[in-house]
Amino acid sequence: MTTNEPAQRSKSPAQYSFDDHGAVSIHGSKSDSLGTLYWPPRLRCPRSGGTVSPTLLSTTATLYSWSFVVMPWRGDVAPNGNPDGYGVGLVDLDDDGPRMAVVLMGDAESFVIGETFEARELPFTTVDGNPQSILAFEPSAS
Amino acid sequence: MSFSNDVFVLGVGMSRFGGPAQQLDERIIAASLEAIEDAGVPYADVESLYLGTSLAASTYGPPVVKDLGLTGLPVTRIENASATGGATFYEAVQAVGSGRLDLAMGIAFDDPSTSAVPDFNEVEGISPVLDPFVPPMAFFSMWAVRRMHEAGTTAETLAMIAAKNWNNARLNPNAERQATEEITVERVLGSRMLAYPHTARMAAPQGAGAAAVIVGSKKALERYGIAARVRVTAAQAHSERYADGHLFTGAIIGPPEMIERAAFSAYEQAGIEPTDLGVIAFHDAYAIEELLYYESVGLCAPGDGDGLVHDGQTQLGGRFPTSTDGGFIGRGHPSGPTGLAQIWELTHQLRGTAGDRQVANPRNGLAHIVGGGSVCYAHILQSV
């Protein structure tokens, strides 16, 4: 994987990226007038209509809610390759960051609302020999 | 916004959602002819036609309704995700309520099995808004887990809501789900898990369907000698405002504030209170929605929705009968026509023609529907 290149994820703008060591960068926007943080990046501030600037968001977060998806959507593969399902969560990024809907790594028993989670690179498949990764979060303790 | 002119529901029609294989064209024409016959007005006199679809190809719709008559009337397509039917009704009502027209028709339809709409993530140049790994059901399930965390709600409560809607659907010949025997809480809980805590029987099916409505002014009633039976007393359309924890990706149904705002602005327009409602139609694509919406639209205080369920207050014989036609979970949710199916049900309930699922003398009905993106429509119908 190339350093600082956006994840190869279906024509998306840079919403997150990984470096050669798997370190995660989450790309967002900051309202120039209000300071409100957004993810994914916005073209304008949804609260004020004013300008925004690119910013990197915190990669640690607090779990707001979670679920465990047993039936992948439209027959898509589970990101963790587990036929029993995979976790999803709403996480509130630290430092007044926005809420994100993300894949969670780990078992359902490890998903505790209010606990701290950290961003991770989750490789899940290859396309034409190229590794494909998505952003995921896992409990900080693991 | 208030109406300049009174608006009445003159006729409704609907094809059964799901059910035996049938061409969408046939469903559309059948629902439309039923509405025309129910209204007792000639189609040639309809002054504007609104076609609601969220899944059909861009040119589909106007060619089909040519079979109703090439009258030269304006035909406009409407799309607003799951709320498309609500949007279609809203536009027809506004056309009459503003005084611009005396007779307008809405027809809405979809067949999810032949959807012409590409996945968001497959469109070059458009940022993905829906992560395939966090599907719509996951969002509603995360609502449910948060609710369980905050209020102690159990999966059994969600199953009670779903079972109610399945069993109401058994009394509706136009419902997609037609269970041959009563659906118990145990059967709902025992069905296949989709995303914890929602099982398959707590989620809406998506068969094909069509529904239609004709609305008219007082002048139209007089012109055709029709006795007014159902009046539209409020029509509200809303979208999101920024809130803490706002999401900008996913199957966004919007923050609770939008859900609440749509309902209460409708109450204000109609001059009623939530306690005046006698029948309610919700966007219960997943059981957690109906539970949360009880509170959002003011049927009970925040946190008291579980008690409403356990006390049977949302059953057909309860204080606030909800999803009386089966709702999304029982009647089905093709997408486009779902909102007009709500109007079909409220109209029959307010007329007293809902058959075995008739509730006792409802005076006001609320049709409340949300659409991803997100938008929310609230309509109040009143028996007259």
C-alpha cells in the first residue's frame, strides 16, 4: 500500500487513508467560522453555509452504539471474512469530532457503549491482486 | 403553511403489495382505476397528475398512465426515497390547498426486483454515502441497541410491535405478508437474525406495489355531488437541521428533532393535539422505529413507549391504534407507493370501511413517513 494514498475504496474521495505501517488518517472538514468538525469532508459548512478547511480527525473514539450484522447487505462479503457476521458501530471521535458509522473489529461481547475504540486498517479482500482495506475500529484494550 | 382552500380525499386505490407475480404496469392501472372509481370523478377532469417512484427508470411512468387517457394534463414525477409516496400526496394536496387546482391525482409505484437505480457507490464521481458494510438495517439496529442501553428496552418489546403489525396485516387483503396463523412474539424472536437485535420478522418486506389517490376542493365536491368524508387538515414536509451526533453517511433517517418537528407542525396546522389521534401510520421499516416514533410524535412521554406497547395501547383496540394495515412490516414497503398506502388505510379507517381491522370511530389520522437523505412528511386526515 502506498504511503498517504487514499484507501482503494470504490472511487471515493479521501475519507481516510493508511500509511505503510497501517497507521490510519481520517480526513474531515472544519468549519472556518464555527469550528465544527465533519466527516466525511464537506464542500461547505452544513451549519453556517460558510467555508471549510481540510483537517485530520482523531483516530480514537467513544462507542455510542453497535450491532452485529449477520446477513451482509446485497450478498456482499463480510469485511472480516467471518460467516457468522461482523460488528458495526457508531463512534464519537475524540476532540469534539463527529460521529461515524463504522465496522467494528472483535466479538459482540467486546462492544461496550461508552468504551474507547481506536481506528484500524482492516484488509478484507484483493481485487486484481491489489489489497483492499477499509477503516474499522476496535476496542482500545485489545 | 396553511391551506387557502379546503382539501378532501375523494378516492383511493391500491394493488396488493407483493403477492403473486404481476407486471408493475398492471398494478399501476389497477390502483389508479380503483381510485378513479372510488372518487366518482372522470379521469378527464383531473387537472394534474403526480407520479411517485424512487426505483423506476427515468422514462417509466408517464407512458404507463397513457392507458388512463391521453388528456394532456401535466404529469410530474416525484422522488424522495422511502417517503416518495408521502411526497406525492403532499404535492397533490398543495396543488389543491393553494387554490391552484380543484382536482389532482397522485399515483405511486415501485418494483424493487427491477430497480433501475444504481447503488450510490457504483456511480463515478459521486461520493459514497452508504457504506456497504454498514447497511440500512445496521443503522436501525444501532438505534435499538442504544435504546436498550438508555431505557432498558428488550428485544421482546420490539417483537411485540412486529407481531402486532404482522397480525394486523392478516386483516388487510392488500398486505404483502398474509400469515395463515397468528404470529406470536416467540415466532418473531425465533426468526433469522439480520442485525442484532432485529430479526427477519421485525423488518419490512419489499415486494412490488402501486397506490393512488385523488384529492379535490370543496368546489370539486359540489361539482360532482360528492359528500365530503375525509378532509386533509395538515400537510407538512421537513428536512434535517444540524444536531449533535449528526451523521452524513448511511441510511440516514434524520435526527429525532426532524421526526418530532414534522408531527408537531402538522398538529399545529390541523389545530389538534397528539391525544386527538385515533389512527396512526408510521415508517416502521424496522420495529425500533415504531417504538421511538410513539414518543417523537407525542403519543407518550420520552421513555414511555415500551409501556404503551406492553399495555396494548397501540393495538387495534387500544388508545392509539398504529400500523393498522400491517405497517411497513406487514403491509410491505415497495418504496414509492408506501406513503400512498398509508393514505389508503387512513382514508378507509376514517370512512369506517376498514373491515375487520376497523378501529372505533377515529376522528383524526396521522400519516408519518421518513425518507433517507433525510426528509419527513406528516399528513393529518380528518373524518367529516
